Amino acid sequence: MPEIQLGAHTFRNQGVEVARFHMHDWIILFLLVVIDIGLNVIEPFHRFVGSDMMTDLKYPLKDNTIPFWAVPIVAIILPLLVVLVFYFIRKDVYDVHQAILGLLYSVLITSVLTDAIKDAVGRPRPDFFWRCFPDGKGVFDTITSNVKCTGLKSVIKEGHKSFPSGHSSWSFAGLGFLAWYLSGKSRHLIEEAMLLSSALFSCPYWLRH
């Protein structure tokens, strides 16, 4: 395989060709997005929640400590910025394209698995009581003792998605990929630095001869 020349493969002269060659990869990514949207639309499994279980489910209903909009910034935007920095340094569209694909696959596959497990497990959140009974008055079935929620359906739906954590899985997928990417890049940077230092140290020898 011929060696890639830095600056010879940019978005301008190779971007469309590279994207077309990997069209099937982008189609699979689109399907993953559709699947993940579907997993968020469907109703999760409603696990039995009896009156005697409410002691551990009465944490106050508050907004997320880390808002959901911040998760894509940390898991996707930040790694993308790092990848683009390396692109502007090396001008290698093949590298940046593969990195973007790898990042998106990492996050989307993790997201699909996370949401699928959330829907299948249906574990109630610690604040489930207040999601289910916003007025603070618990209502339970007289026969099964299961909850009969009176709150908003959308709020109750999210109350059945405690495990696994979407924030943690997204962050792990995006930042984990970034760690591996930087690990690979640092190896090449170290090799180039060693070659440069060797050349600099050999200059006096060649100047004397």
C-alpha cells in the first residue's frame, strides 16, 4: 500500500469519494438511530412496585444534576473537536472519516444496548413515588397491591428507566473511544518526535563531516 502523503487527502478532494465508499456504514448508523428512537418511544416494562417497596423510592423529584443536553457535548462534540484538530494538523480525510465513524458507532451501539436494557428491566427510579403520585397520595390495587399511578404518563414512563444509566454509558462510550484514539495518535507522535530528535542530534556529526 502506498504511503499516505500528509495534506494530499482532504475533504475538498477526497471527502465525497470516501463518504460514498463507506455509504453502507452510514446507512447502518442511520438504522441504529431509528432503532434507538423506537426504543425511546415504546413503553418500558412495568415492574411490580408494591406499597412496601416505596420506602426506597421516595427521593425528591428534581432535575438532573447533569442536564441531558450536556451528555452529547461531552460524549460526541468534545471527541469530534479533538479529531478535527488532528485533521487540521495532518490533513488526512481517511483518518478523520474513520474516527468519526468509530465515534458514532461507539456511542450509538452503546445507546441502543442501554435503552434496550432499560426497556427490558423496567427498574423504577429512586424518585418513582413522586413521579407516580405527584400529590403525595399513594394509590394501590386492592388485590395485587401494585401501584396505580396518577401522574403524567411521560414522567411515569421515565420513572421505569433507572438502570442502566444513560449518562454514564454515553460518556463512557464517547470518552472511551477518545482515549483509544489519543492513545493511537500519541504513539505516532512519539515515533515522529524520536525521529526528529535523532535527526537533530545527528546534525553536528554531519556538519563535522
